Amino acid sequence: DPATTGGGGGSSQGGDTIKVGFSQLGAESGWRTANTESVKANLTKENGFDLTFVDAQQKQENQIKALRDFIDQGVDVIAFSPVIETGWDEVLQDIKDADIPVVLVDRTVDTTVADPFVTWIGADFTKEGVTAGEWVKENHPDAKIFELQGTMGSGAQTNRQEGFRSVVGDNVIGEASGNFTRAEGKAATEAALAAYPDMDLIFAHNDDMGLGAIEAIEATGKKPGVDIKIVTVDGVKDGLQALVDKKFNYVVECNPAFGDQLAELIKKVAAGEQVEKSTIVVDEAFDQTITQEFVDSRTF
Ligand code: AHR
């Protein structure tokens, strides 16, 4: 069963408390864990929230069930990070019919429902892919690239792929999904090392899959970061440590710590105030010149 925490049985305590149902898609990566911590640290009782948080364990049916439960509980606002883009039409229509505003978090939806959400907050995934591609084009223009994709059909996968390939698509010689996890990233890289013996650069759609790739590469006696270059997205502490250790070559940031901005948005939405349709979380990018001090000071 999906894990549920927080809430308090679905009844609002006090007139100003905002009842929020948050459906997180899973706990698949360091990024996701940091994002969940940031959400929970900001949607607190002290901040005026009554939060019901449900982890869907990367299963869309769990998310849809959680969203329906939120409708039944009569929450004030529904926030959710959709695991993939499609398949939400019915439940989004039901939420709309129940007159509950939706705040979309991190990933995006592809739906036939008109005006399915009030506002969205997250990163520009396409730009992240472009940034990664530009670094490759500049530094390794002849690279033979294996693309380690995230969860297929997720906004993070489709848009990072699109952005990356718009710059160095001709260099991609193979692809497979590692579902944004370390274990599946490792397994996909093991298979790729056998299938594409001349690959010399991996673009992993997140740090965790890149960390799995390091294990697979080292097991063959090759040197990650040297024999096979690794470019990733996220910039969580473990990823940046791999960069300092010269096993990753370049990391495009995707910052998960936007719970404070999310809390402000939800307050405005609950109060019926006007909000921007989208809020882009600002990202940076890092190469091997970052310092150990910088990594040690990283909070996620
Ligand atoms: O949707 C954001 C992505 O999801 C992160 O890059 C990845 O680590 C997570 O699983």
C-alpha cells in the first residue's frame, strides 16, 4: 500500500488552516527524497497547513487512488507530481467537478481536460537537456553517446531527451531507460557496455542512474569519467561528489528544494488570489572545477 503520513484524519483544525493533499510520485532518487523533505518542511502546521502526504511508489494507479481519496476528504488544494504525462483525464475531470484547485509540482501532464491546473512549479527540463548537449558538443564533439533515460513517458524524460538531442542527437548510438533509479541505471549500463562496445559517453537523465553506471563501468575495469565520460542531471550531493572524484564530467542542476515557493503558491491559490501559470525553478550547471567544500555544504 502507498505510505501515508501527516493529515490528521482529513478535518481542518482552525479556520485558516489549509487542507492540502500532496501525491508524491515515489522515492526513486536522491532528488525525490530531497524534494519530499523540502515539501514536508514547508507545508507544516506552524505554517498553516494540514498536509496529507502520500507516496505512490512510482505507480500511476496509486497516484490516481490518492487523488480520489483527496476528493473524498474534501481538501482545499490538491498538489501532485505526476509520474508520467498521460492517463490523468478522468481523475483531473473529477477533481475539476469537485471544484478543487490543482497545483502541479515538478512534472507536467498531457491531458484533454481544459484548464486542468491552476499553476505549475518545476524545472525547465528541455533547457536542462540543451545545457547538457551544449557541454558535450563543446568538449566531446565526436562522442559516441549512450542515453540513459528516466521513467519513459515522464516529462523529465521526454523533455530532457528532446533538449539534448536537439544539440547532439546525431551522436547518440544507443538508449535505454533506467527508470531514474540507481539499480536500473546500473543494469541498463551493463547491457549497454555489451551492446555498444565503442560508446564513450553516457548522458544519464539523473544522478542516481549515473551513479549506477559508475558501478557497471568499474566492474569491467574501465574508468568512469575517463574511458567513458558521464554527464548527468540533478546535482544532489552524491552526484556532485562523483564530479569532485572525477567520475562524472558534467552535472546540470535540477534543484529539488522549492518547498518554500510551493507553500507560498498554495497559500495564494487557497485564498483565490491570482498566480502565475508557471514558476520555473532556477538551475545552474557544474563541471569538475567545483570544490569539496562546495559539495560538503550542499544541503540535498
Ligand atoms: O522529475 C525530476 C526528476 O525525477 C529528477 O531529475 C529525478 O532524479 C527524479 O527521479
